[in-house]
Amino acid sequence: MGRYTLRRLLQFIPVLLGTLFLLHYLQSLSFQINGNPIRALFGDRQPPPETIAALTRAFGLDDPCLTQPGNPCFGLFFDRLGNYAQGDFGVDFNRQSVIDLIIRAAPLTLRLTFIAVVFESIIGIVAGVLAGIRKDKFIDNFVRFSTVLIIAVPVFVLGVLVQIGSGLYVGTWLAEQGAPEWLTATFSITYQSDHPWASLLVPGMVLGALSLGFIARLTRTSLIESMRADYVRSARAKGLSGTRVVGIHALRNSLIPVITYIGIDVGALMGGALVTEGIFNIPGVGGLVFQSIRSGETPVVIAVVTLLTMVFLLTTLLVDLLYAVLDPRIRYE
Amino acid sequence: MSDQGTPGIREGNAAASTRESPAGHPSDDVDDRDDEAQERGKKERNASLWADAWRELYHNWLFVVSGLLVLIVLSWAAFPGLWTSNDPSDAGQCELLNNRAPPSSEHIFGTTVQGCDMYATVIYGARPSIIIAVVVTAVSVFIGMAFGVVAGYYGGWIDTVISRLTDVVLGLPFLLGAVVFLALLQDQNIWTVAIVLIALGWTQVTRIMRGNVIAAKGQDYVEAARALGASNFSIIMRHILPNSIAPVIVLATLYLGSFVSAEATLTFLGVGLQLPAISWGITIAEGQLLAVGGFPHLLIYPAGAVIVTVLSFILLGDALRDALDPRGR
């Protein structure tokens, strides 16, 4: 286990640096080719050159290498790494620290991710197990068909359709019936800060829907595979009951890949909520990226994405270590 | 094998489903099995993997239906004129006065926000999505296969470099990465969207190909070919590639579907195709707000087109995977 952990940690460092450098290089390249992003702030107006120069300096974009196309700007990259290490991710165009913006938005995204993960794990695993133990029966075909359907619907289409169905039709009907306020908040078109959990329920389910499809399919195939294994046959031959064979012997082993998938999904969902947060108007981290793209604040986009990428890579690392704890075949490789 | 135990499933990418093993076997060919056994008794079949797969697919109604749907959508993209005589990008085809009209006998799907015929818009909207999906899939499968074969076959430092590069690109969450790259570009059109998706898309193919090549390389027939003096190039072309390409073909089919979906998503987010282009993503984005206001047809038809297209590609890929994986038989 120790050697595996060490090797995995050593692998993590170049990947982290490489990914950060990739983001840095693309940003530099875009400035080198498209010119100073500060100028875009002023739209059609022509600000005095001194203003632009002062602002450029304030945002740390005055490095001469940003005017030389193709220059990888290593100096700037190492400066940035130093700043990141001190928790400094720069400021947005209103002089607010990016890290503060993220800290303000994070609780919403975490709540949304939590709802999505609980939803997708419970429904996904139950559906997968039901399909797996009744292979080729009605329930199996039903689960297989509905998961393919879920996977085929792009998140933004699902989000928009659910928003209209639940928010507009159900929500309006409930309001007419005089339903309690938390219930109408659950079925509302947008996020309501008075109901921080209820109004995130439906968006969370939309966010988790795609992974629900994958989890159900993964559980199903993995369970079917372990049901064929010798130890399951032995357990049956011993005369154990069906529930015990499935629940204790087969399911525990077949859940290992599922847990790994869920772990990585947590990392992905925290950054991947861009679409869902955009549609349901949730001021989380994804919403922050969305707004910054709209207003052309590329440095903020890069800073937020850099931080999210770090979170994502760190979750992946933890999941890999957890995987080794759960599955001895990995750590004794 | 440095990336053993790194589950390469991220962001609900199509590749996630290729990781599942092929236990899902179409049940409808169970009946054929007895006949086949009898047939085998009569004459010795020369059954390659592909011949077997084709026979299985031919009897699978899901494959036939989804294949037909894919052909229909491809024909929308290639020859939209076959399906409708009015091109929404022609002058005079759209009447702004007649916008958002509900379905009628003249406009069977109603009209769009711009007053164009919705049916024609859906047909013409297929082209950018399909071009992007086909180009991105072809190029990223080619790059991914080349990298995967080189890394898997030669090993050593070249494998280390390629594998770490794959890890770095996979380190970016897919959607977030695409959004950032596109936001950094000054103008966004079909080709910039395609380039960004290729830049992020080749990694899964590389990983799968590398693993398959490493497995195929250890086989006895490769040893035998080498002992007979075959060159590396001919070993790769004649022995390694044919024996490791099947999962990549399945992945490519799933890729086609997920890139249709990715293009529409990026366009919807405002970093993909821009007006006046005609695309499903744009039509959905336009219809989104007004659909809430009581014009559901603005959303239902373009969204339906995206869903049917992606669904057909996924079903096609599923059927191919079941047929091409001999372990499922």
C-alpha cells in the first residue's frame, strides 16, 4: 500500500503542474494573439493609454512576454504558481478577490452536488441491482432502456424541459392550490435564497440524472459479472439465502467500481454544474464561470477553472487511493 | 502499466459506458442459437469476429432501427434539399411577422422566433452538428489511435511522455475545458469548436488503444510474426491493429453522439456557434425563454431532434459493443 501511495503521489505532481501550465499557456497565447484583454473592458470607447497601462499593471498582465506570440512565459507561470500557493488567485475587474467570490459561491455548489450525488447513488444503485438480479426480465429491459434515454438527453435539454415542466406547469398549479411555500419553492423556475435546500432539489436531480444512468448500468453489469463468479456459486451451494448471496457476497464486490465512479463524479460535478446553474439561475461556482464568460473577464474564468481543476485532480487522487484500499489487486500490483 | 486503477470516467463522457463489460447481451438471439448449432454441424463456417458481429447485428432490431435513424439524420446534413424546399437562410423564406406561430398545415412544426419554418430549421440545423461530430470523431480517433499504438507498442520513454500528456489533458474537466478554450478564442465557428473538441477528445481513444495494444503485443502470434522476421510496421498493421480496433470503433460511434450533444451544449452556453448560423443549439437557446411563455413548440422540435440523434448513436454503439465483444457470446 505504501509503495502504491507513494507512486500515485509522485504521478500527481507532474499532472497537476502540466494541467496548470496548459491553462496558463493557452491564456498567454490568447493574449499574445488577441491583444490585451483590458481593452475589451471599455467596449467601443477609447480610454487614454495611461489608464490601460495602469489597469494592465494592476492585473499583472504587463509582462513583456505577453506581447510575443508563442512565448510560453515561464517566468509568469512560476510567479502564478507562487501566488496560487499563497492562496492568491487574483482579482476580478471590480477589484474583488477571486478567492472571496468562490468562497461565497461554493456553499451553493456544494449543496447542489450533495443533492445530485445522493439522488444518483440511491436511485442508480437500486435500479442497477434490480436490473442485475432480474437479467433479461421486464425490469432489466426497463432500466436499460430508461438509462439509455437519460444518457442520450443532453443536460441542457433536460434542464430546460424540467424547468418548464416542474417550474411552470406543476409550480403554477401548486400555487393555485394554495400549497405551502416550501413546496412551491421546490417546483420553481429559479433558485430562491429563502429556501436554500428546497429550491435546489429539482436542479440537483437534473444535475445527477446523467450519472444516474451510468451508475445504474455500471452496477448492473458489475453485479451480473460477480454473480457468475465462483465464490457466489459456493455461497449458493452452501445453501445461503438469495438475499444474503446478493447482498453480502456479490454486491459488496461489485460496488467497488461504482464507488470509484461516484467519487470521481463528485469532483466532476463541482465544476460541471455550469449548465444546470446557468439554467436555474443559481449563483454558485458554475454560475460565476458563466457570468465571467459573458462579461469577458477571462482572467477570472482562468482563475476559477484553475482552482476547480485542482479540486478535481485532488478528488481523483483520493478516489484512486480509496480504490487501492478497497481492492487489494490494485495495491499489490 | 502506470495508469492501472485510474478509472478514466469523467464528466459523463461517452467513454464511460465503454468501460462496462459486455454482460448486456441482446436476448433476442437466444432462439437463433439452436439453428446456428445445426448449421454448424452441416458445414464448417469461416467465422471471423466481423462476420459473427454482422450476423448478430443483422438480427438485432435495435441496431436496424437506430442505424436507419442515423442514416436519415446524415441525409438531413448532406442533402437538406431532399427533405424541404425552403432553406431558412434564403432571403424571403422567413417572415418576421409570422414568428412563433403554432403548428399549422402550412408550417407543420410551426415557425421559429425569427419567423422561419421550424421543420426546415430542424432539417438545416443538422448540418453543423453532424459536420462537427464527424470531423471531431474522425480526427480524434486517428490521433488517439496513432498515439495509443506508438505508446503501447514501443513503450519506454515515449510511452511515459504520451501517457503523462494524456493525464494532463484528462485533468481538465471536459465541459469546463471546452468552455475556457472557446472563451479564449476571439471568434467562434464550426472549425474552432471542432478544434477545441479534438484537443480534448483524443485522450480516451489513446488510453483504450494503448491498453489493447499492450495486450495484443504479448500474444503468441506477434512473437511468431517477429520470429519470422516481420518488421514493426507490418506487425502493427497486420496483427496489432486488426486485433485491437474493435473497442475503438464502438467508442467512435458513442463519440459521434456525444459530440452532437457537446456542440449543442456549447452553442447553448453561448461559446459555440453564433447567429446567423442555423444549429439545433441556437434554436433551443432561442426557444428556451419563450417556451416558458407558452410556446412549447419552439423547444420541443429542436430538442427532439437532438435527443433522437444522440439516442440513435448510443444505441448503435451499444449494439456494436455487444456484437463485437466475443466474451458476451
